[in-house]
Amino acid sequence: MKIKDRLKAINKHGINFILDDKGNIRKYKPWLGDLFAFVYDSIMQKSIFPKKFKGSFSRHFEILRKEYQPIQNNIVLEIATGSGLSSKLISTNNSYTGIDISVGLLKQAVQKFKDQHFTDAEFFVSTASELPFCDQFFDIVICDLSLNFLGDLDNFITEIKRVMKAGSIFYCSVPVPEKKDPKVIIHGNLYSETELKTHFEKFNFIFNPKPIENGALLYFNARLL
């Protein structure tokens, strides 16, 4: 079973909603708002990447495609799925689970994964700080451009470690303060590469930064021992 025994969920139009103790759907407030979900991809490509990250969206796409190429026949969890970009980056032979707090973005992700002919893809409305999944379930965890929005870093690492199998890998891309333009404000909690290394190693991960340049972004993976 993928979700914890004590939890219940209902599925609406391909999206799983976790219920609280009273049987009501747990609700969250997206940072962008579901009304703007339809322009999310455009905002990322035309504003966030060139103006905030001072980087290339198309290069980012190709970097992730190369980084994710080894992910084959695995059980994959993506934190902050967004509009479903990863549907074009990971192999369809994987079993995919995506979470996000935005129902609007998840609706887009559901369609994109269908368009890419994934046969095993599920989507949940959930926060990263309280994942609804069983312990030691996933082979791979992905988090693209969202780590700075996910609250306390130690709490986040504790939670992904709980659902990861021993030897599994966490893939991440995230803006870091030492690479960003000092004149630009990037929202969320920005951690330096050194800080990220310290936090992940504290939780028994091997931290592996990639020598890749694309504006303010750091690309890394971390293997759970």
C-alpha cells in the first residue's frame, strides 16, 4: 500500500485528495494561486528564468533530461510536481507519484502524463512536510525548483528520508545565494551549497553537487546510505 494505513483518500478526475479525521478534504493555499495555474509554464520560461535566475529554461530542461536518464523502472516520487514538466524528462517505464498543494497545477500534470503515455502515474494534493506515504517506499525522489519554498529544511529531509529506501537517490535543482544576482530577490529560504551539504550529510546522505552552470541554479543529488 502506498499511503499510510490510517489515512484515507478520494480520487477526483485523476487527483487524490487526503481526508482529515472528520472525513473532509485537506486543503492548502498554493503560493501562486490556482487561478494563475494556466500561466505557470509561461511565467517560468519568460520571467523567472531570465529575470530571477539569470539562466536558460531550455538548458535547464536538457540538464534535467540528462540527469534523469538513469532513472529506469523505479518507483519515483516528485515533490512539487507543478504542471508536470517531468513527464517529458523521465522514462515512462517508471512508477510515478507526484504531489503538489495546487489542484490547478496537478490538473495540468495529470493531462501531461497522459499525453506522454505513462501507464503508472498517480497524483496527490499534499504538502512536503507531511507526506501521506508509507515508510521506505520510493527508489527515487525528485524536487525541481521548489526546495526553497518547502519550509524547514531539516523537517523536509527527515520526511523524504522516511519514505526513501536505503540506497535511493534524491535529485534536486534549486537557486542558491552564492550564484544569484545580488540585485535580484528570489523568494523562499535560500541555502548555500555548503549549507545544503551539511544538512543532507547530517541525515546520512552522500551529497553530490554537479559542476553545471545555469544562472543561480545548483544541481545536485544525494544518495541515502
